[in-house]
Amino acid sequence: MKRYAQTVMLKDDPEIIRKYEEYHANPFPETNEGLLRVGVQRMYIYRFQRMLYMFMETGDDFDMAVDMPRYMDHPRAREWDELMATFQEPVPGAPESGTWVAMKEVYALEA
């Protein structure tokens, strides 16, 4: 199993934060189906103030560079991604090419 962690900021607006959480309480069914179809087994998003942290587990054969673009082939996945991007802004120091930024794992405890 592979693990991924990413972070992004929400825009500094309480209404945007409320809407973001509302959308995630009832996501487009096609987004969840598409993520599972390309090999995402678990995904969690946490929020602290404006900062979001996403943790994702996939199968060993998952390739972020190949499988996430396959996920985005579905029009509803693209629609969801474009909509969510309107709520987000990059974390300080992030490359200008996107919103979510990969985080480096620095510690793990496993039984």
C-alpha cells in the first residue's frame, strides 16, 4: 500500500469554508467512484482553520502521474476539481503550477 499526504489552503472567507465543507459532506457520486476506480482505497481530508490536509492510501500499483489524470478523464471529476479549486489557494512556498502540494513523510508508526 502507498500513502500520500497533501496540503492546500482555503481562501480566507468563512462562507467559502462553509461551502467547501458542505460540498464534501455530499460529494458528486462520480468523484468517489472515479477515485476508487483508479486505485484510491482511502482518502481523508482534515481542516485546521484555513489549512487542509489530505491523506490518501492506494494500492501498490498506483502511479499518481498516470492514475490521477485517468481519474480526471471523467467530466464530473473535472467539474468537481475545477469547482473545488475556486475555494483554494496554494500554501506559502508552493509551486505556482497547482494548488495541492505533496508533503514529505517524516515519521510513521506501524504495529
